[in-house]
Amino acid sequence: MALLSIRDLRVHYRTPRGVTRAVDGASFEVPEGQIVGLVGESGCGKTTAARAITGVMPANARFAGGSIAYRGEDLLTAPDRRVKELRWRDIAFIPQSAMNSLDPVYRVGAQLREVLIERGGMDRARATTRAAELFDMVGLDQGRLDDYPHQFSGGMRQRAAIALALALNPSLVIADEPVTALDVIVQRQVLDTIKSLQRRFNLSVILVTHDISVVAYVADQVVVMYAGHVIEQGPARAVLAEPNHPYTMGLYNAFPDLTSAVSSLVPIEGSPPDLSQELTGCRFAPRCPFVIEPCRSGAIPDQGNDGRSAACLRAAEAVELRRLARVPSTWLHS
Amino acid sequence: MPASLEPATLPRPTPALWPRLVRAVGRAIARAAAQLRRDGFALAGVTIYTVFAVVALLADVLATHDPMEILFLPTGKLAANIRPGADFLLGTTNLGRDIYSQLIHGTRSALLVGLSAAVVVASLGTVVGLVSGYFGGRIDMVMMRFADVALSLPFLPFVIVLIGFLGASINIIIMAVALLLWPNTARVIRSQVLSLRERAYVEAARVTGASTWRIMFVHIAPNILPLSFLYGSIAIGWAILTEASVSFLGFGSANVVSWGYMLQDAFASQALSRGHFNWFIPPGLCIVLVVVAGFFISRGYEEIFFPKLRD
Amino acid sequence: MAALLEADDVVKHFPVKRSLGEIATGRHPAVHAVDGISFAIESGESVGLLGESGCGKTTTGRLLLRLAVPTAGTIRFDGQDIGTLAGDDLATFRRRAQLVFQNPFEALNPRFTVLRAIAEPLVNAGVPRADHQARVVEAMRRVNLADVDQHLDKYPHQMSGGQLQRVVLARALVLEPIFLVADEPVSMLDVSVRAGILNLMRDVRQAMGLTAVYISHDLALVRYVCDRTLVMYLGKVVEDGPTEEVIRLPQHPYTQALVKAVPVPHVDQSHEPLPIKGNVPDAKNPPSGCRFRDRCPHAMARCASEEPPLREVAPRRRVACHLLAA
């Protein structure tokens, strides 16, 4: 059974312009001991979906339906006390900017110890040993435990944030764009650290990112979101090598790739729909080169098997669509 | 790329300056009005100001008597200490002056003091803040030290000493208030300018060769004007309060009727102990109303400025 | 072909606040943002300035546009030292050299409509008002902002990131410059939109015969739009050469690590550890000799004592590394 199972999740934001349906019926699972890459562009709902799992949401957010089952227990209906208990102990969070989880006025080691004592119930001596052990684990020098966050470089802070997240031996780690703010070399090193820790402790990880190359590098499963919907999901290897949804195919064409011959990048024309409007049909239809009339109305059922699915009416023709998608002129709207 | 092959759009004539300016002002008013509808406090503040402004403008029409004239009854007796009634709406003072007419004329002097001080404070503070923040360096250093000095002066004693040297007049009070209040405005605007001048669009203007003058007044100033208004509206209340305090302490101008002057007059003739509420309650209430209105409006502005205060 | 732009041993230091000890000992600490770089850019070339954050690439871009003045060294644009430009000469330079910003959401005045934003350079250059509309429309066509009428009166908050970046580009092009600096022009945009802007910049550059410098941390992007790449590390140029060659056969150990670290969107890729350790040193106290030596897998004694000069190792190919000293 999956460690985490999200069914038909709906999260809405109240805004001055009306209700924005940031996540509008998303379903996916996180298997035990795997890294799930949650990818999509800005505003697709990936961060909202991930934050919904941690239960920490902005004041104007509202759960409008669905369920988030952690080991069979629905977090949305569980009492607040229970959710708080699970948070950090079982479900930990790594933010995009480590400065959000590190307090600038305390030494990094002291912050780590505090979590271990307050939340983990350890005594001082045990906490001190454990803090040193955690620093070691994430590849930080133990001598830096007494440093303040501002004395750390960006990569080191991110490592400290990982140590903080892993302090209480969680089973599920949610990382929101953990390497986006880092330079490529540091990015690669931090990803290597995440991957090795995940293997070592058999962690389940949800890695939220806009970068398909990050997913390609570390993820076992991939969930692609677009305009509040999950439009494609499955094993990373299969989805990235043979995407079944036109949006995923289009992302590939738009992504600069150092290993292929320079041809030309192909943009996806248009922009995602306004989520404060009532939408019907496939949300990608207005930008899709393979759109057919039924796409524009009604529900688009997920199609697929072998743990893969794509919310596309033409998923059965994927082989042919992939061939066409590789031709740049396909994406030029007339 | 969807290179558009549509026929060329006909260039439209560049709109003339005036209609554009009128439209811009219209938009600003519409925005402010929309904000007022949402914010009851600001609406109350604006309403109070509007009423007082109308009263001040129409003071000559609304007043039933000359505020300084000593009045006599038809019987030839001095019209002193008369209770409110049809002839004297708010009664008379112990020297036979009409309190209602004094109140009406006091509104005029209060608003004159308040608005002039606000204009001086807002414009001085804005210009100093802009120049100081934009140029930085030595200019900034010198101007901010002046501000420090002005901020460190004790308010009322300074005003009283100034009046002692230069004589009592409304202009001196306006000047004193302006001298003491501009630094607050200048500092806030300076810090805003410090962040604005680093904005990419300001840099963009610089790359395209915009002059310093243009960057300051076209690209930066419009973003700080609401702040100037905010500090101006706070200054209105302060100035009126200061004028009232100074007059109440007896340092006011003897030939201008103001609310503070009325209070001082009432106090000196022991109106309180004689129970002449009709003499000191109305001016006191007017002072409170005008000052509170200023703060209500500034609160509304704050919400436009720092949207996070909403909810 | 003549060089349009020549940087000769350009240095830019930013002074930082001194500690009491530093005041007592009379030292003046400074961030060595750019520390002696020399290169020439020929007319029509497109050059990538590649490097990680803090390497000095953005400062270099600002120096090239005279948004900052070098601490030492000179930059010549069309034969003229831009550090000494003033008055009309400076105004002319401002017309000919333009900048495309990283964040289109911030690069546009929120109170200006598209028409006003793009017309701003025309106002500053003293172009008669009657010509503005026509030139703005022309610039908008150039960046494929079709439906000119629909966009002219819009405010920035009413447009998408991709459209805004087109407006920013149109503003840079409206004076028909000959030189363009683009600082991370697509890093704030979504992937699906990014490609469109990159294609556009490539097309526009070719159509107008522009000389361009792209500042980026992204090797894949630089490869897509630049013929030539300068790799920067801690205020120095460590490698210079045709982009394809730099990627295929990187010579400097830093470039080698950089090329290896670039993520690719394929599941089957090398997961072997990078041949580089540690972090970028503090730019206030760069290491002696070669700045990369404490992270370099090939460092030798000579690297600490002697700074490797940027020397030509093949035609049009320069590398600053003692390993390559014949």
C-alpha cells in the first residue's frame, strides 16, 4: 500500500478577484521508499498540493474536497492535535529557501538540539550527539554546529535545513524546490545528498520542482501537474522517455538539453488558464496542437495501465503524437 | 513563432497631454473612492473634513454675528452669559460675544493652519526625502543631521519661544509646525526612495538615458506621493492641535478667533466652574473631531499602502 | 573584423564596512567582484558570460553598460573609453547600448502603460513625440507582440511573464541599438515560455545584426544563443572559446565540473560524483595564485604561488590554468 494517497484533492484560495481553484481534483500516490517528483510550471498547484500535506496553509486557503491519507489516516479530517503530532515526526518539510526554517539569531546546532529535545524528547547529551550525527549525515562539518546561519553558504544552509527535517526520523519528506536557488554544482551535490539519505533510510520523498532535469536525476515516480490538475503520472523512466500527454511532450521540446544537438527550442504558445474562472474540458486544450472537439467539454478521464496514466483523450495514439510532437512546426499555431 | 501577418495597425495619434492628465486624475479619484467604500473609518474621516471645509468656506454666510463684536440686547444691556437660544445659537461669552459665530470662524482658522502646515510638511518632507534618498552620500548626510536636530527639539517649548521672538501670528505657528514635522515625512520617504532607486525599472530608465530629474520625478516620485499625502493628513491634526494648545496657553494671536482661543477665553473667565458648558464643549469637540478625522484618513491610506493590514 | 568592445584588465572592487580591527590596522577590505579581466568582442558576435552566483558576471555586464565605473582598467566601446564619456557622447552611447533585464515583473514601471514604457527611451533620446507611436509599434512587431492595439494601453500587471519580457525587449530595441546586454533574460520565466523568448532573441539579434552579451548561470541556455563563451570564476575569466568547444572539450578543471554538473532531462545520465569539492571562497579574501586551487582536483604547489594567466592555447581559445602551460 502506498504511504501517502491523495484522492481528488481540492484546495481553493479566496482572493480579491474571487475564488482561485489552485488544486482542482488532484490524485496521486507516494509509494514507500520512493522519490516522487511533482513537476509543473508556476501556478499549476504543485506547491499548494505539497503544502496541503503538511497542513501549513495560508490563511485564505480552504480545503474544498478530497482526502490525503497517510498510512490510511485522512489528514484532512484528523483532529488538529493529531496532525501536529505527525508533522515533523512523520512528515517533514524542506523549504525552498533554507532561511525560512533557520532562525538567524540562534546557532544552527542549538536549533537542531532544540527540535531534538522539545519534539524528540531527548536529553541534552543525547541531543548533542544526535545533532553531530545529523551534520555528518548531510555532509556538514561538525565543527560548524556553533555557527550562525548567516555564516553558512547557500548550499550549506540547504544541508542544514535537510538535517533539521530529518532530525526526528520522518517517513515522508516534502521538499519544495529544494535546489532551485542553488548554483548548478551545489545543486548537484545537494541532490546527491538527498538521494543517498533517501536510499539509506528508505524515505519517501515528494520533490516539488519546475525542473524536469531535477526529476530525471533523482525521481523514481513523476507526477506532472497543469492548471490544478494532475495530467500525467507514472514511473519517471517511462514518463520521461515516452510521455503520453501532449503537455509533457511540449515541455521536453521547450527544455534546453546540453546532450542533444542544438536544433531549436520549441515553446508552447499561450499561457495556462485563469483558475478563478469556471473551466470545462481539458485545461491544456487551448494550447494543445492535437486538440479535438471532445477535449473542449466534459471530463477527461485518466487513461493508462501499468501504474501510468495520462489525462488525455488521445493517450491511445501517444506513439504517433510523440512523433508529431518532435516536429517543431506542430507547435506553431496558425 | 506566430509572426503576425495581419495588416499594419494604423498609428493612432498620440493623445494630447491634457486629456491624459484628466484621465489619470480621474483614475486616482476613482481608486480612492473605491477604497473609501470599503473602509468605513476613512469614509467617516473624509466626511468630517468635507463638512468642516464647507463650513470654513461659507463662514461669512453661516455666522450670525461678527465673532469679535461685543453685543448688546435691545434693552441696551450687555448680552453677556446668555444661554443657547434662537438669537444666540450657542449662547454668548461673558463679554457678550456670540459663541456660535466664533466657532464657525474658528473652523476657518483651524483649517487654514492645518492645511497650510500639511502642504508645507508634505512638500518639504517629500523633496528632502527624494533628494536625500536618491543622491545619498554627503547631501544625504547633511540633510539627515538637520532632521535629527529638528526631531530633538521639544515641540511646545520651541513653538512658544519662536512666538516670543517673532510675535504671535498664525503664520508663525504654521511655520513652527512645519519646521518640526517635516523630518518624519522626509525620513519615511527617504527610506522608500532608497528601495525604489534600486528597482530594475529605475535602472532601466537610466540605461535608456533618462536624466536624473526625470528619474526622480517621473519614475520615483509617483510611487511615494501617497506616503506624502499620508503624512500630510497626519500633519493637519498635529497643526490644529498645536495651534489650539498655543492659543490655550495664551500665546496665540489676539485678533484671530480660533478654537484654542475660545477655550482659553472660556478658561480665563472660569466658564467651567460656572457650568457654561455651551462655551467650551463645542470648540473642544471640534478639535477632537478634526484630529480624529485626520487619523482615520491616514489609516485608510495605510491600508492602501500596506495591503497586508487588510483582513 | 574590428572589435566593438574591448575590456582591458578591468577591475571592480566594492568597499565593505570595516571592522574596528581593520580601521585600526588601516586596511580597506573590499569585495573583489571583478578582478582583472580582459577580452574583446567583435561586432556581430554573441558572447555568453557564464558562471555561478558571485563570480562577477553581473557586475561585468553593468560595467560594459557604464552602470558602474571600473576601479581600474578601461572599457572601450567603438574605440572610445566609456569611463570618460559625458554629455552628448554619453547620450549617444546610451542610445547604442541597451540592457534586457532578468525579471520582467520588476523591469517595468507599474504605473506606465506598454506604450509609455516602450516610448520612454524615445523621450530620453529626444525623438519628436509625433514619431513615438510609429516606432513603438514597429518595436512591438519586432518582438512578435502581435495585436499591437490590444496591448498598447495595458499595464504590466495585466500581462503574462512572457509578454512582459517581450515588452522589455521591445523597449531595449526601440532606439535600434548596436549592442545588447541580457542579464539572465529567461530565468524568471516558465520553461514553456522560455523557449519562445530565446528564439526571439536569437532571431532579433540576427535580423538587426546586434552584438550581444548574455549573462547566465545556465550552460544549456548559453549554448543555445551564444557563439562564444567566457567562463568566470570569482572575478576572473578562466576559460574563453567557441561555445560548442567549451562544452565538448572543457579545458579548465572548473569548466569541466560545471559541464558535468548541468542537469539533463534524461533518466539515463551519469550519477558519478563531481570532481570538485567545497564551496566558492569568500570574494573578500580570494585565495593566492589560482582562485580555484582549493577546490581543484589537480592543484599543485605552483597553483598557490603563481596566478595562471589567461593564455591562448589554440586559436580563439584561452584558458587560465597551469596544467595547460606547455
